[in-house]
Amino acid sequence: MRRIELVLALMLVLTLGLALAPLPAQGQQARVPSVGYLGNSSASLETDLLEAFRRGLLELGYTEGQNIIIEYRWAEGRYDRFPALVSDLVRIKVDAIVTAGTPGALAAKQATKTIPIVMAVAGDAVGTGLVASLARPGGNVTGSTTIVQELEGKRLELLKEVVPGLSRVAFLANPTNPLNPIVLKQTQLAASALRLKLEPIVKVTGIPELEAAFATISRVRPEALILVADRFLLAERARIVGFAEKGRLPTMYPYSEMVKDGGLMSYSPSYPDLFRRAATFVDKILKGAKPADLPVEQPTKFELVINMKTAKALGLTIPQSVLGRADQVIQ
């Protein structure tokens, strides 16, 4: 009997021990972080950017659907949808919001002062009020920004090298983009320095205005066209590239996607590189860093893309000095 009593006592001790012991680590349900992705157009039009962001996360050990959740919200080229989309991300309490472009970043900043916001890219983040300074952004916004005056001057300079006798350049922009006044001013300064006339200056806020804008440009008959970097214009690239092709109008685009779709040339930061870099900011924030303490970065990689088929159709001979600087030449 004593042996049986001893065995029962030991079993009781073991049972109590197991009941009181903490659960094994593998049995614990750790919370999976979630990131809101505020897209300007649609998934089909931002495939390269999405893949770059996901690749950046994967390189840092995050696999979508396993140890990170991405909540996608798409504006379909309509900036007026941003407030509702961001409000939805705030409502579900994502851990960070990734944006691209000034309008989306501003909409996110206006919607929340607590959820960290990562700009995959935005133009002149200081000038538009997104951050206090690049070194010390303050608030809840950080990420990458472009310096407008450097980009616009370079785009006009390349356009002048490619189009013989260039004197008048049309300017197409979206006035609902808060960056537009800054870009227009810097483009005008660059045009003046290069002895170019910026005319006509045409502004469109939606699809119905595009045809009227095209008619205005055709009436003035400039020798070339330049576009502001704007995600609405990117979303409508088929219409814009088609107009330039039909009107035999050499155009400098702010996105390589427009050149791949038949445009003449583009000069821009490497947007896939910036979206991959955005994953690094997300990783730091999820590990406890505050956006206010993460300096805003500037692009280090720029790309010149030229479509030689389009150049030939326009009767243009691309100088070797320009071709030698191209990162991609589409035949």
C-alpha cells in the first residue's frame, strides 16, 4: 500500500507541476503585425512596386500571410477616395501605413497622429509639410522623398538634348496634388535657365478634363511635353501616351512604366528600389522604432529609360551622349 500511495503522491505532484507551469513558447499565439498599403491606382498597375515591397519584407524575414498581414486599399486613381480608405485602415488599427505620393501621405497624416506612416516616396516632404526636416522628421511620418528642383531641371535638360531646336514645352499637371505648385515653380526656373518657354501649362483633375487638355496642347503646338510625377497621370498613362504618339509629340515622362507602354523617355528615381527600401522602415517600426527618430532618406538610384522605337517613329536621333547615360534602352 505504501508503494501505491507513493506513486499516487508523485503523480499528484507532477500533475500540479504541469498545471502551474507556463505554456511552451510554440503553443503561444503571438499577435501577427498588420501593415496598411495605400495604393494610388490598382494592383494590376502597381505590380512592380508591390513585388518590390514584398521582396523587401521577405529579405527581412517577413512572409505575407504568415508573420505579417498586409491590408490593401486602392484609390483607383481618385485622390478623393484617400480619406475614406485611410479611415478604414485606422479603424482596423494597422501597425503602420505605407503610402506613395504626396496626396496619399498627406491624407494619412491628416487621419492619424499615432499610427506610423512610411512614405515609399513623396515629393518635397518638407515643403509640403509632411515632416519638419529630413534629419528629424518629428511626428509620425518618415520614409523617402525626392528633391524636386534637381529632378525637373534634369528632365528638361535631357529633353532639350534629344529634341533639336526645342524652344516651347507643354506642361501637364494635376492641381489636386499639393506638390504641383512646387513642381511648377521649379520647372519654370529650370526652363528659364535653359532658355525654354513653358507653354501651355495645362492642369487636369480627372478623366473628363484630359481630352480638353489634349486639345489645348494641340492648338498651341509645342515641340515637346513634360509631365509632373503624379499617380493619377500614371493611372491614365494609356490615354496620355496615345495622345503623344498620335500628335507626334516628344514627351518626357516621370515614370518608366509610361515609356514601356510606348512613351519616348523617362527620368526618375528607381521606384521599385524605393518600395523595397520602404520595407526597411516598416521593419524598424515594428521592432519599436519611432518615425520621429528615423531620418527621411533621398533616392540614391535614378533611371533614364529610352524607347528607341518611339524615337524612330518621331524621326528623332538620340545623341550618343544621352544613350550612353541610359539605364534601359527599349528597342
